[in-house]
Amino acid sequence: MAKHVKHIEPYSPQFGTMIPLGSQKFLRTCVLWQIVRFVAINIRMTILILKSHH
Amino acid sequence: MARLVVMGGGVSGHTAATFAKKMLGKEHEVVVVTPNSLWNWIPSNIWVGVGEMGKKDVVFPLAPVYEKAGIDYRQAKAVSIHPEGNSTNGDAFITIEYTGQNREGQSESLTYDYLINATGPKLNFGATEGLSNGNGDVGEHTVSVCSADHAVHASHELKACIEKMKKGEKQTFLIGTGHGMCTCQGAAFEYIFNIEHTLKQEGVRDMAEIIFITNESFLGDFGMGGLHFKMGGFATSSKVFAESLYAERGLNWILGAHVNKVEAGKVTYESLDGEMDTQAFDFAMLIPPFAGVGLKAYDKEDGDITEKLFAPNGFMKVDANYNAGSYENWKASDWPRTLQNQDYKNIFAVGIAFAPPHPISKPMSSKNGTPITPTPPRTGMPSAMMGKAVTMSIVDMIKHGASEPTHTSSMAEMGAACVASAGKGLFSGTAAAMTVYPIVPDFEKYPGTGRDLNGTTGELGLAAHWVKHILHFGFLWKAKLKPGWTLIPE
């Protein structure tokens, strides 16, 4: 797990935020999971569009 | 027969004109006045700017599309509005100056029954010393991705930097906003991640320092005062979301910066704490601030009424509350709903052309009094929705005799979907897919974060890149009025 986190300088602005670890990074480009997310994003956006037209 | 004149052929103007013609048919006339001969899908310019696409992939000629649709196309820039006519002509009209169609420089008057101002922004490079070339375009020290031609130039400059890095020369990249009152941080956000992705692919990432410079007081403000996403059981701030992405990619950032001078290889900027500082660069892409295009307005006696129709920044006044006062008094209801000018009810303004009542982000100034505040974003999806809503109102007025606009399109009542690319590639690309509802926070309706957490989401991944790529083809298909174009939502 640690190999996915590069050195972050303590007290730098970058030190104060969350850093994705291996599982998160893997899922971001895992094709099967991203197909699921693709469907989810499209549903979410469709709902948003429907709510936005008056 | 009624005549609708649309000034501007960008996302909002093109949407308005094409739907108007479809709804009004041959009985009524739709005229588009735009100085451009090409339509540009601007969101994909960032891919042109890193050499992943060419200019031809993001533009197409307007003339054949308008000819097919039966729209009267004038390649000209609008110069002035005469909403009461003048001493010799009682009909409302605009004056235009041709920029093409073999009539360059010729002036003409165009009468109208209804007028939509969709002129978009003037890219105000001249607002920052050294950012302009002296003629209003981008200067020699920096690059831009605001137009397809700018983006092509940016890609050439990037390529030259990559060649230097391959020869062992380190390079500093500075991407962000070129003035304290800029909007469109999203474009800079996308460009910096695409540059980082490109450098990684070229094997020279370790030779580059990449810095984001922004007028936002925190990363993820986006000119919307930030937002909160529903994520992992938390209402997570866009600040954390954005900072996480920058930290992961090893990017540094400079916040609350008003760039006031650009020289060869160096910018000077003022921070919110009032300090002046400099940042050296080898490659810089700085977004300019936006202003109105400089339209003038005259009454029947040819008296100048520009201040009556337009706010001081050149954007057109509509049905917004321009007297909301200080930040503490701002409400979602300050934002315009019908986008109708209140002095001249047959004039509307959409997209960037309408004057917002105030920023969305909290106004901030440096200790020296220099305003450093992101201005409200109103490009892309919101501008297209405004264009369609206003068109539907005008169609109801023309065809059904409606006395008031029948459709509304307030940024405080609509959401926006933003897909920000973080690198292109069918299986290696990523993007941030964000939805926000509503765009302008409404703390009365949604106490807490000001937004509906079920409609305000964000995630990073390959799927979002696919969505971004599909939107590229989908919106170009729609803009070209190819079969089924009306089925593709704004």
C-alpha cells in the first residue's frame, strides 16, 4: 500500500489533504468498475438535466 | 412575420437560434449575427492545447449549417442597439459591421422584433500588463486555450518545452488565472492536469515543476463559493477534493493571486495579504478576465443609453436584483429568472452576456484594496439551457401572444454538470465528473451547504473521461444539426 504514496513534505499545503491509496487508484481505471460508474454518472446527469429545465 | 435577431453564435446563441428556427418555422425569420465563420466546441480546446486533437476536430463552418436550417447568417459583429429606433426609423434595430462574406468593414442596420444578446465575453487580455499583444489578443509571453487557434499555438509551445526536457533542461509550468477578477478556473484546472498527464506519457514528468496560480481563495472555489459533494458518508468540500488531486499529481499552488504584470519568463502578482511576489516560468497559460464585448445603446434621439442597458463591466442588465448590497444580504432570488431586460421587454441576454447581480464567491480584496474574487461561471451547460429557455419564451410570445416570458432559467434553480478532463486516453484517461445543484447556493432552501447533496456529486475516474469524450462528439453532432440533434439535451 505504501508504494502508492510519494513523499509529502510535512507542513506543506499538500500535507493537509487526503491522498488516494492503491485500491482507490486501481478502481479509477478498472474497466469493469468504470463501466458501472459510467452508467451511474449518466443517470445522475440525466436527473440533473430533468430537474434544471423549467 | 416576426424577426428574431440573435447576436452571437457560441453555445448559448447557437442553441437559441437553432431551436428558434425549428419552433418558428418558415413563417418567421431568425437572424444570427456573429463575427466568427467557425463554431468552436470550446471544452475540447484543452485537448488541442496538449496536441491530443487538432483544430479541425473542434470547429466546423457555420454557413452551411445555417443555410440548411434556413437561418439568415451574417458574419458580422454587433456594434450598437437602438431599442426605440431613431429619428428616421421608428423600428428597433441594431447596427452591425461585417467581418466576412466578402463584405468586410461594411456597416448595416438590422431591424428586430425580438433580440437575444448572446455575445459571450471579450477576452480581456489587456486588463493585465504584458498579458496582451497590444491589440487585444494574447501576448507573446504566455499562451491561451480560449480559442482553437490559441490552443494550437499552446500545443506547439508545449512540444518545444518537452523537447528541451528530453535534452535534460528542467522546465517550470505556470497555469491558472491572469487577473484577480477572472472566471473559468475550470479550464485552467483541466489544462494543468492534461499537461501533467502529457508530460508523464512523454517520460519527462520528473523534469517539470508545475504550479497552479489562481484568484480563488481556496482550491475548488470554481467561482461558485466552493461546493460540498456527498462522498463516502461525508459532505466533502470541493477544497479537499481539489487539493487531493493536486497533491496526488505533485502540483503546487498559489492562492488568492492577482497577476498584475507578465514579462518574459516571469509574472508579478499581488496576494490577498497585500504582498507582491514573482513567479518564474518557462511555459505559462493564464486565463484572461472576461468583459462585455463593448456594445453601445442609443435612444430615439440618438442619446447614449449604454449605461441603462449595460452594467459597467459591459454585460447586459436583465431581471436580476442589482441592489442586493453586501455578501451577507445575497440571496438565490437575486439571480435572473427570465433573462429579460426590464426596460425593453423584447430584449434578452443569455450565457456570459447577461450581467450577474453579484459574484457567487465571497468578495475579497487584498490589504491594498485590490479585488481578488472569482467571478461567476456561466458557460457550457447553463448557457445552453438559458438559450433554450429564452427561445421558448420568445416563441410563445410570437406564436401564442404571451405577454410575459413563459420559461425561466435561473442559475439558482438549475444544476450544472461539469466533466473536467485530467488526462486523455481510452483506458489511461481520467476526468472529474461533477454535478452541482443548484449552481448558485440557496441557503434558505438547502440549509447547511446551500445545495442539494443528492444532486451535488463528484468523482474521478476513467468513466468520466468516457463521458467527456462522448460529450465532445455528441455536442458537435447536435451543433451541426445532424439527425436527432434535438434529442441531445443541453
